[in-house]
Amino acid sequence: MQSVALGAAAALLWGVATLALRSGAREAPANAFTFWFVGYNTLLLLVPGAVLLAQGGLSSTAAAAAVAAGCGQAAGTLIYGRALAVGDIVVLAPLVSLEGAIAALLGVLGGEAITGPVGVGLALAVAGALGLGIPPGSSWRSPGAGLAVLTATCYGIVLWLVGSQDNDLTSMMLVLNGSAAILTWAASRPPLRLRRTSRRAHLALVLAAVLNLAGYYAYAGGARGDSLAVTAVLGAQFSVVAVIGGYVVHDERLSPRQLAGLAGLVAGISLVAATA
């Protein structure tokens, strides 16, 4: 149950962060968007992370994993920024939520054991979220869809690396985001054009960074303390926040396929909660 509760909390936090990121992506060049996002994550962790690192907060293995995760974070965020600049969030967010399935698969391949009912529930949750999240008339050929799948692959690897380590999370996230910021700066061609980022975009990116880190703390609590696979899949259902927000705020109607997806998502999560 710890994985279910903390996975749901991570989904809520990351869902709201995704809405903030959309605003930032529209008003900043893609590479500057990436740099500022990982940069703000780094600044928020700088003081406590540096203190913990000085006290030996990371092993060499965890440090290597954090740097590798930073590479995945930089690549994923840069790709996602480009996707958000050309595509619609209601199409992209459900595809990016496949990151949970990728992280869960890596966890199982790495030796985590899950029961048959839990596996079925996770599969139902992933399929249901896709059915619910992707609007009628959209497809894999929608603008930005391919980039969203690449983003999911990068982020899935990051989730697996973070969830599979036992060292201090604050230190690891500092190294992760610091590495991502450096890599973004070094790999940017053309230059970052940081001054072209609007004040509104900066505010949105700061909010997204705060929510992103809070989501990671919730995710790590479930993944490290209970089940990586369960927490990753449930935490990745942040796309549902955007869909429900559109339904409540804009009075949008759900299509029959979306209703079926919602039923599958609820059934999957219920099965996981009952058997995990």
C-alpha cells in the first residue's frame, strides 16, 4: 500500500508540474527551456545537497548512477521541450507516462519480483491511462508523438536509476540535475539564448522544478521502501491530471474509448492496491 499511496502522490505532483512546463516550453527556446528547468532543480538542492555530499552522502556506484541519470534527464527534457513546442499536451502527456512501464520493466529485469495479479493490474493501468489520456482522432503520427515516446524512454531509465539506489536522495538529485545542466550547456548548438526566456516562463519553470522534486521524493519513498515497479507505473499516471482538469474546468466530454480507458485505469489500480 505504501507504493500505491506514494505513487499516486507522485502522479499528482508531476501532473501539475507538466501543466507548468507546458507554459514554459511555449515561451522559451527548447535548449534554454531544458537548461533552466534542470538548473532550477539544482539551485533548490544546492545547499542541503552540498552539505550531505560533504558528509559522504553518495557511494561511487550511486554517484555514477546519478551522472547517468543526469544524461537521461538532459536528453529527455530537451526532447520533451521540443515535443511541447509542436504538439498538444493532451496527446503528449499520456505517451510520456509510458516511462513508468519502462522503469517497471527494468526493475523486473533487475530482479524485482511481482505477483501475477500485480502484473495484470499494472498492465491494465498503463493501457487504461493511454486510452483515457489520448483524445479521439489522435494517433502516433500526431505532432510531437514520436518525441514523447523517446522522452518516455529517457525518463523511464532515470526513474529506474533513482529508484534502484539506496543512497541519500537529495545528494543524488543534486548530482543528477547538476550533470544535466552541464550537459545541456555543453551540447547546445546553437547557443542557449538564455535571455530570450520570458519572466513568465521562468516563474513556470521554478514552479515545475519544485513540484518535480516533491514528486521524486514521493516516488523514491515508494520505490525504495516497497516496490519500484508499482510506484513507477502509478507515479507515471500524471497524464490523468491533465485529462481530469480539462473535464472539470472546461466541461469536456469523455469519448467511449476514454471512458473505457478510465475503467481500465481504475480497475488496474484497484487490483494493484488489493494485491500488492
